[in-house]
Amino acid sequence: MKNSVQTNDNLMGSFDRGNVLSTKCPSREVLKHVTSRWGLLVFFVLRNGEPQRFSAIRKQIDGVSEKMLAQTLQQLEADGFVDRIVYPVVPPHVEYQLTDFGIQFGGKVFELVDWLESNLIDLLSSTPKAEQTNH
């Protein structure tokens, strides 16, 4: 599997754990992928662990283009969060599902989304009107 985060043994040997504040730490690139505009939404859609087809994922994420969804899935697959399952049939049948790491991270994403949706009204009412019109 091709990794989108390039690492080497010397670099990884210098870390007991990641440090996203360091430009040299590969965790920063992974963080960029998982917290991207579409990355979090892919985790949210796949959170139940069931395989889903590309078209089903796209239908659930309003506004995502085919290109951006494909790129996001490729990045998350390369980072070890998503499995791409190809069935040897004609026409081609491909499904995506979270790996064990993806399921763990997906749980955190669900907590974040749940908190945001539960507190949205209070959050919006605490934002000054001038700032609301700039978004």
C-alpha cells in the first residue's frame, strides 16, 4: 500500500508519540487529511463500520464533487484509515469501509459532530451578527 505520509526508520525512532506541532512529525500530514473539509465527513458517513459504495458515500455528503471524494478516500486509505474493497465482477464493484484505526478515530469524529449539532443554536446565538454574515 502506498503511504501518503512519508516516514523513515530514523525519524520514527526519534518519537515516542506524534507531535502535531512539529513540522517534521508525520502526524501533521495525517492530521491534515483527517481534518480536511471532506475527511471528517467521510469518517462520519462510514462510522458504522459497514462497507459502502462510492456513490452511496457521495449521496450522503452534500456538495462533495466526485474528484474531491476520490482524493479524500485515497488519502484516508493511504493513511490506513479506510479499506478499499474491490470485487472481481463486471461492471466493477468497489466499496469502502473504515479500518480498525478508522473506527477508533471515527468514534472521536462522531463525538465532535454530536457536540456541534447539539450546541449549534447556542453557538450561533453567541456569535456576533457581523461575524455571522461573513461566513
